[in-house]
Amino acid sequence: MIEKVAGPMVNMSDLEKLRAIDEIALLKARRDRAADTKDWALYESLHAPDHVSENGDYGRWTSAAEMMIYVPKSMENLVTLHQSHSPEITFVSAVKAHGIWAMEGMSFWQQGGEDHWFQAFGHYFETYESRDGRWLFTSRSLKYYHTRRSPGAIFPPKIDA
């Protein structure tokens, strides 16, 4: 039943909720693709200017502009594969929502002339707002529950700011 998926009662029809859930899912898919293909213009366009991101690997960024200083640098020498699935979307209002996504991430890189990898399983905790008719990320926090890496791998790679 849609009310279980959509959360508390908000002033939205079931069709509006389903449409918003689909738009948020597309937003998330585009974010994963933009990260893996290093399409930084697309990546930035998916986030509100006041987006706050907290990633245990790299710390907290308090704006999309700050995030865009560090994300491309952190992934510069990585090949990544982001998988997000099984979303739980809860609406706070017709223009604000929370989401929890199960995730698996893989990173591959060269370190000391050898191939290395890092694999993580966990959840993204996110918020979204519809601004000017378009859903955007307003916050993200990543929590890992299990990680593994190749022997000797140093992850995350150091970012030279």
C-alpha cells in the first residue's frame, strides 16, 4: 500500500507521491552515474547550493560548492562503481522528502604500482527538496556496515586540497 512507502500523511495524492518517488529515484540514478563517469557538471547540478554532505571517509562538506572542490579530487585516480537500491522514501511535505538507500560501492586504483580495490556495503541517508519543480539533493550521509579491501590498500586516497 502506498501509505507505507510514502510515510506520514502529506497533502499529496497517491499519484503525486508515486511521481515524486520516481523522480527521486531518477535523481539518485543520475548521481551514481555522474560519479562513476566523472560527469562533474551533471553531478553538481543534482545538488542544491546549500547541500550538506557527510561522508565518513572524507568528513563534512557544508555546500555543494565545497563538495565539488573535494569529490572530483577524491575520485581522480579511482574507477568507481556505485549501486544504490531498495529505497525507502518518506515525504515530509509535498516538496520535501527523506530517503534511505541500500548501497554497495567498489573503487579500484593503482597504489605503489599495484592494483588495489575497496568494497563497501551500507546505507545512504538523504534529504531532497523540490525547487522550481525539480527534485534536488539537500543532504547526504553515508554509513558503512561492512567494508573490505585488497591487502595493503590505503583507502580513502589522500586528497591534496
